[in-house]
Amino acid sequence: MKLADVARCLGATVLTGHDGLDREARGAFAADLLSDVLNRGAPHVLLLTGLTNPQVIRTAEIMDLAGVVFVRNKHVSPALVAMGAEKGLVMMATHRSLYETCGLLYVAGMAAVSPDADAGIS
């Protein structure tokens, strides 16, 4: 699913990476534990999270994520937005809960990242 479609589906505000909205996300992964993302994430997937700290940007860079969606109407600081922009990361924010965000993307056809680290995208 293209990141522009993700933004439309969620009614999300695009914070950074407007020029990357044509990128394809291979799937989505929801987590508030970055160790889970590092252990079970996959390149070119979308991270859905309530975390709004610099480690999210670092994790996205390490894992080569397609982008990040901040959920629950979390405040994303100008410093974090600047950090994401500097890295060329597509970042979005939505007022929706993590549960609702996952459900909307799943219904729209977004693949899930399998809980089995070896399985990848399902």
C-alpha cells in the first residue's frame, strides 16, 4: 500500500516526507516496545506507535522502515519532526487509537508483519 493511501485511510496528518508518499509499504507493524521492532520488524514496513522519542527515528533508520505513524493524537515535538525530516523519513500522526489504526489498515488490505520473525510479511 502506498503511504499516500495510508494517510488518506487514517485521515492522518503528514509531518515529514511529503515527497516519499508514493513509496510502497510492504506491511505494517504495531509496537510501543522498540525492542520488538528490532527483533520482529522488517524492512519497508510501516511502524504504528504511540512512542514519540528520538529512538523511534533511530529504529526506523536501522530497520529501513517505510515510515512511522504516531497514534493516539500524541504530540510530536518540533525537534523530532526535524530529526525525521533530516533522515528523509515519512512520518504521520493520527488521532486514532492503535487498535483502530491497525483495523483500518488491515481492512484496507495492508499486510501484517507475522509474529514469527522468520516468516516476514503475511
